Amino acid sequence: MDWLFAPFGVTFVERALWAGLLVSGICALAGTWVVLRGMAFLGDAMSHGMLPGVAAASLLEGSLFLGAAVSSVAMALGVTALSRSPRLTQDTGIGLLFVGMLATGVILVSHSQSFAVDLTAFLFGDVLAVRPGDLAVLAAALGAAALVAAAGHRAFVALAFDPRKARTLGLRPRAAHALMLGLLTLAITASFHVVGTLLVFGLLIAPAAAVVLWARSVPLVMAGAALLGALSTVVGLVISWHLSTAAGATIAATAVALFFLSALAAGLRDRRPGFAS
């Protein structure tokens, strides 16, 4: 079993493991609602829409976390404003903002002499370069995400399954949607600078989508997504160590592979004679 445990005897891989576990927990709390509400395109747009804020913060030698947060909030507010137009669908507004924000970010990053390196770091991150301070930020973000998820749980459930009923129950669906966007923003901004946008989006969508095929309650989906994210982190780091592949991308690919295995198993289950979903 040395092949399994040997990688985690190295300090930077051990820190990468803890970072992956914390990100898995944060993404499970937010990703469950992204999957249940069909907000995957929005999540992708927000994860890449951070680039202008990150690029500006980098050029000004400011806080990347603050730059990402400002950019993500601007993206969320823009989506909310455009979605209120009766002549535009939400997907249209998201697509326009996605392209506009990403293009603005690339323009800003192109002013840097290390353009390719900066953009690659933004997309793929470097989970093996996690520092103790990054782990503290992720732990605080996980605690904050848990508080938001618990406080908004009832409103989120009503919003995900019957927005009209949420309104009749006085749960203020617009406010609940804004809080849900805040949870998504927190998950993305807290995690991207450590593991990159691709890994964040992979852990945001794939584990929750895999578990929702089996679980019948929201808490079970969240718990299962966190466990699958953790499994993806462990397996991805082991594969990366032995095959010398990019750690973040390998973790994301593992999460997607687990989703397809789950979908295949669910398909076989549904074909069983006498099975009732």
C-alpha cells in the first residue's frame, strides 16, 4: 500500500490534500443548489467572470481574493439585472456577461509580461503550491458557507422546487436567489486562487450531479457530494504523483469520471425490471 500513502508523506502534497478536502466541502454546499436549480452555465460564467478583477488586482499588486470577489459580485448583479428584462432570457444575459467579462480580463492580463503564465495559473491553479495561509482562508470560507447554507436552507428548497410556493410562503424568492448567488460567489472566490477555476467548477458540478442520481434529500446530496469530492482529491493526487500529471486537472478529471460511472450505474439500475424511481 506504499503506492497509496507515499505521496501524502510529502508536505506539499499533504497540504494539497487538505486544500482539496476543504474545497470539496465548500463546493458541495454550493454545487448542490447549482445542480438542483440548473445553474451550471451561471456557475461556469461566474468562475471565469472573475478574470477582470483578478487581472486588475494583479496589475495593481492588490489582493487577488478581493479582486475576484468584486468581479464575481459584479457578475452576479449583472445577471440579476438582465434576467429581469422580459425580452431577454437568463441564458442570453449570462452569455453576454460571460464573454464581456472574460474578454476584459484577457485584455487586462495581456498587459502583463507573463501573460501566458498568468492566464494558465488562473485557469488551472497550482494545488501543489498551497500555503498554510491558504488553508486558513479555505477553512474560514467553509465555515461561512455552512452558515449561509443552513440559514437559507428552507428558502433554497422552496426556490429550487417551486418558486411560486416560495412566494406564497413569504420566503422572498428574490432575496433567496441573491443569497444563493452569494453562496456560489463565496465558493468560487475562496477556492479559485488555490486550485484554479477548472478544478473549482469540476468539484462544484460533478460530485453533486453524480449523487443527485441516487439521493432523495438535499442534505444527503450535500454529504455525498462532499465525500465524492474528497475521493476525487485523493485519487487525483495519487494518479498525479505516479504519472506526473497536472494535479488540479487530474482531480477535476477524476470527479467527472466518477460522475459518468454514477450515471452509468444509475442507468443500469433504472433498466431493472420492476424498478420504480
